[in-house]
Amino acid sequence: MSPSSLAPTPAATAAFLDNREQMDLLRFVTCGSVDDGKSTLVGRLLLDAGAVYDDQIGALLRDSEKHGTIGIGVDPALIFDGLEDERQQGITIDVAYRYFQTARRKFIIADCPGHQQYTRNMATAASTADLAIILVDARKGLLPQTLRHTFIVSLLGVRRVILAVNKMDHVNYDQAIFREICDAYSRFTAELKIPHVDYLPLSGLLGENVVRRSSKMPWRQGPSLLELLETCAVPGQETTGDFRFAVQRVNRPHAEFRGFSGTVAAGTIQVGETIVALPGRKYSTVQSIVSFDGALEKARAGMAVTLTLADEIDVSRGDMFARPVELPRVDRRAEAMLIWMSEQPLLPGRAYWLKHTARHTIAEIGAVRYRVDVNDLSRKQAATLQLNEIGRCQVLTRDPLVYDDYATNCDRHSKNVAPGRRSGAQLL
Amino acid sequence: MHHSNSSRARVLPASSPSALAPLSHLRRLEAESIHILREVSEAFENPVMLFSVGKDSCVMLHLARKAFFPGSIPFPLLHIDSTWEFRELIEFRESYVKGELGLNVIAYVSDEGVRDGVNPFDYSSQVYTDVMRTRPLKEALTKYRFDVAIGGGRRDEEKSRAKERIFSFRDQQHRWDPKNQRPELWDLYNTWVHRGQSMRAFPLSNWTELDVWQYIHLEKIPLAPLYFAAPRPVVERDGDMIMVDDERMRLREGEEAQTRVVRFRTLGCYPVTGAVTSEATTVLDIVGELLTTRFSERQGRAVDRDESAAMERKKRDGYF
Ligand SMILES: Nc1nc2c(ncn2[C@@H]2O[C@H](COP(=O)(O)OP(=O)(O)O)[C@@H](O)[C@H]2O)c(=O)[nH]1
């Protein structure tokens, strides 16, 4: 191996890095039922985009033969099934994160399990995703898990979904089958108010419409999966929301300095602006925005900074800064959709710990308003929630929560910080 | 409006959103890591940062300096020194990290291993790693009562790590149970542990090797010189080039040290860490190489090649 003879010139490398430095990031989650072909599809995406290292391809080839999953060549699914148990059982149990980039964008994939018993892993994967790929087997159409995943993805605030109708090779690339699935799916998602849904017929195994556009489906003109991923707008990067900043840490290295460290959850802030610290309702002015790289004039959503204030007001970890004209709610009561992830059923009236931004408080579920049947989104009467059930609940907290309603166009969610940087609360 | 009088000040017009460009992927990763480090410092009584002195550790250290600025890093660094480290690595730890940055580095050595003369020549890689790395790590965590250890592991490194949470708890024996991972939603981290359990936090989880190098380039982060090509004495052994770093290196029949221009892609114990032929003397050169070689990183670490599930098993046993 003599890489240096092939290596690009320093100037070419510098140009590559300059371009890469400007790139943005798209995080997406892939979900679907077991055997719909998630692992195969994502493996194919990585292989065809050239994102798998050569020595790993060697190991994959050996593993493919060992598992006997495929006749010749690389079985793309084996890139993903990481844990020993998963390899033995041939299924995905936990979220696997995968990283790749093209000339246009960087990507983080969270590949999540299909089994209902691993719903909490699926929710983990979806919570940080900008976009979700929901996979359907063309022969089977929509399954209960497809709807369940779509519902969870929408609850966690993912605003862009691609419905990938996979294994089109198994149905002779039949347009009518594709249409039927899309129609059913759009009826279902209409109620969820997911702002963007794209529909895509493909074959993960054969790579049709994955990286290159397929010639097998002349009835469908349009971008491949990778093209869609490369060009769609990254949701959640806008700075238009009201300014929200949860104090994560009081930075007090010596008597002369007192700063409040945290990440701007939404909007922007500028030196000289008035803020109010909640829930205490103490007012002050931003005196400086401190960072290791020098003082800043402004900060925007997504930046981790330290603010100093003009006045000595009482602020501690968990407090929220906002502009006085853009106040969030401050309340001990909230209405929320809960996804129940514990083996012990929810007990109304019992005390739970609730974590919201940097704050812990004791919470109690006052009442379960209804449970949602994920098959048709209908509301069912319920006194409690069992593992993996989803329901609308009244939450009462000992200390006030500072929160905004989820997305302005979607009143199913509450207790979330702001549209910019999605967040929520978790019962521990 | 209920402005308190004392805080009434000039109110500037809200800044125009377009004045601040969207964050690039690196700045998004940086902010996520800083958020995680701050969370660790607040949610635990007695954190420690595991510092291997390698490039990922150095990036993590740099992020910690940013996270707590203008304050200093509110926890010590822990280096599990196997006693078979590269000399240049120890020198970098002493002169730069302890000296120039003035940081508190605990260098912890396995007394048992030194007493029994455990070395990578006479012992299998499994026993050697266990005695000189895994056990002293557990010992040190117990001895100093650290309740969380911050590690530089990245999910792109290897398959089992790809499935690990950012905050990942360990049982009493410091073992990881991949089937018992907690939900981890948004940027809300469940930092609570039961008695006897401990926590690992991985602020670099979402960084790739290229991200790390690009960040080193962008931020001009100093590294141990071993990453850069230089003439070094090496022997060829089982397909690897092993550096003869000191007189303890045991040469086999017919082996003879030759001076070659090489560098290291990862830094483990010198007798089991393979060098690569390279002329890369700058970070730019290294990135250039990365773009062309396409060999994934752990290739150079002989310990890891045993089998594909090796790392997962080691982690279940308590290896970091
Ligand atoms: N014909 C065909 N088979 C596929 C396709 N994608 C996946 N498969 C097969 O479907 C099975 C399940 O795929 P896998 O990726 O493991 O599914 P997962 O459980 O969703 O990750 C495997 O036997 C795959 O080879 C496809 O596009 N066409």
C-alpha cells in the first residue's frame, strides 16, 4: 500500500475541506416492519454512495457467505446488524447509527428496529432525526408497524417523511400496486399533519431508485432516494422562532465572572437585548455572549454559548431565558401525548420524575384522556397506558414547566421547547 | 409589560435571521458535544475524562476547554498507562497537556500487571488488554469514586459502538448490556444511575474520522507527533510494521529494525500497534491520505482483529 503516491495535492485537499466545511447535516431515521428491507436498503445506499471502507467490504463478503443470506457478492444488510445477538437472530434490536457523506451533504442515519417490543429504541432514533424514511414491502402494503412508526415519528416532531415502497422487483415494478399503497398512506397521514411526504418506489436489493434513477419504472420520473436526501431542505434549522435558551450550567470560575451556559433552543439573541428569566420572572439585559473563540455579537438556534447579564439576578440551572414580548407558557399543568416505554403500566396519581430541559421535577399523571389506536388513530377510552401504548394525558408538576406548544400547526404535542430545536420531556 | 426598573435598557430590534448563517455540520457536532460535556459536569458528582492521549482524546479535550470557558475544565483527566505506551505519547502528555495546558492528569498503572511482568509478548492480547487496560480502568474508577467516565468513542469506529447510547450505563462490574439500553430522546439525557452502576458518556458519538481530522485542521489542535510521518525504526511482523520504540521490544529470529518513514493512524501499545507507510507530515496530508486509502481506522490495531464481535465482547467485560 503506498497511498501517498495517489494522494491529492495539499491544495486539492484544502479545497475539498473548504467545501466540506460549508456542508450541512441531514439526520434521518429508517423504519419499517421486520423484513421490509431496511438493512438492505441502507446498506445499498452506503455501498452505492461509496461510503463503506474496503476492509469492511472484505469482512462483509466473508460474513455474507457464512450467513448464507445471498448467493454471491455482498449482502448489503450485513453492514448493519452489529450486535452478536442480532447477527445470530438475523434481526435488528437496537438503533444503529451510520455516517456517510456525498459531495453535497453529510448524513447521519439511525436505522431502527421493527419489532414492537423495541419501540423505545425506535423513538430514540426518531427523536434526533430531521427526516424519516418509512419502508413498506410492496407485496405486503401498509402494516400495523408502518402506521405505528409513522405516528411515533410525527409525535417526535419529524417534519419530513419519505414513504419508500421497497421490493418493487418482486411485483414486476407494477405502478398500480405502488399507487394503491401511496393512496392508503396519504389517507392515514392526512390526520397527522406531517408537512412533507414524498413517495418513492424502489428496490433496495437491486439498487433501483436508490442512488441511480431506475429505468425499470418509466411511469415514475423523478429523483432517486439519494437525490431526495441530498436536496431537501433541512427542517429545524430556521431561526424564525421565538428566542428560547435553557440555562444548563452557571459558569462562575471566579468572583468577577458569572455566565449562563446553554444551547440556544430557538431563535436568535443579540448583545443588548432584554431577556426575562423564567419561571422567576427576573429581567435583565444580555451584556455579552462569551465563547472560547471570542465574544460574539449574536447567537442563533443550535449554538452552545455562555451569556452574561447586566444585572445580578437569581438564575439557576433549568431556568429559561426568553424575550419579554415572546413569553412561553409557565404552568404546572400540561396536556401531552405520552409514549409509554416502561414494562410497568402508567399509574395515574403516582409520582414520577420528569426531566425537561435541564430541570427535574416531580410529576403526576392526573388523568389519561384517551389512548390512541395506532391502526386507525381512533381514540379509545383508557385508565392507564401499557408498554408501547400512546395516549393523551394531563400532567401535573410540582414545579412550573416553561414550555411552548409543539408545532404551531399540530396541537397533538405539548411540553416541547420550541419549533427550532425539538425537545420534550421525559418521565424517568 | 413588567420590566423591573433596574434592568430596563435599550432594546435593540430583533436581529435579522439572515444575519446568522445556518450551522455547518461541524458546528452542529461541536455544539452537541459541548452540550453533552456540560450536562456531565452538572449531572454527576465526580466526573472524569478518559484521556488516551490519542487524537480523539485531544479533540474531546479541546471541546471541554470550549464548554467551560472562561472557567477551567471541572474534572480531571485519567490516562490508563499500560506501561507499553509510545515514548512520544508520554512526552506529549507531560509537556503539552500537563505542562502547557496545566491540566490535572491522573496517570494510572496496573500494579498487579507490573508486579507480574505482564507484557504483550508473552501474553495473549486478551489477557494483556484485560490486565493492563481493562482492570486498571475499573480499579481507578472505583478507587477515585468517579461516577461517570467521559470517553472519546465514536459510533463510526466499529459495529457494536454504532449501537451505543451517548449516555451508557454500566453495571457493578462496569459491564455494558446491549440489550438493556435506555431510551435517549432528543437532547434529554437520563443521567441517573442506581447504586453501584456507573455511567459512560460519549460526547464524540456522532463524529466520524474525517470530522475529527477536519476539526483538528480547523481548530489547529496539537497532537502527539506519532500521527505524522517521520523516519522511525520498525520491524515487519505478521503483516504489520511495529515500531522498536525502546529496548524492551523483543525481536524474533531474523527480525531487524529498519528505518522507514511511517506514521500511526491510532495509538495503542507500541508493540501491538501497526504503522503505515506514509509521507504525511501535516494534517492536510493526512486528510489527503484518508481520502485515498479508504482503509478503516482500526485496521492498524492488532488487538482488534481477532474476530468481528471482539469489541462487543470486550465491552461487555468492561473494556471501555
Ligand atoms: N426482492 C427483494 N428482496 C429484498 C429487497 N430488500 C430486501 N430484500 C430481502 O428481504 C429480506 C429482509 O431484508 P432486511 O434488509 O434484512 O430487512 P429488515 O429486517 O427490514 O432489515 C432479505 O432476505 C433481503 O434480501 C428488495 O428490494 N427486493
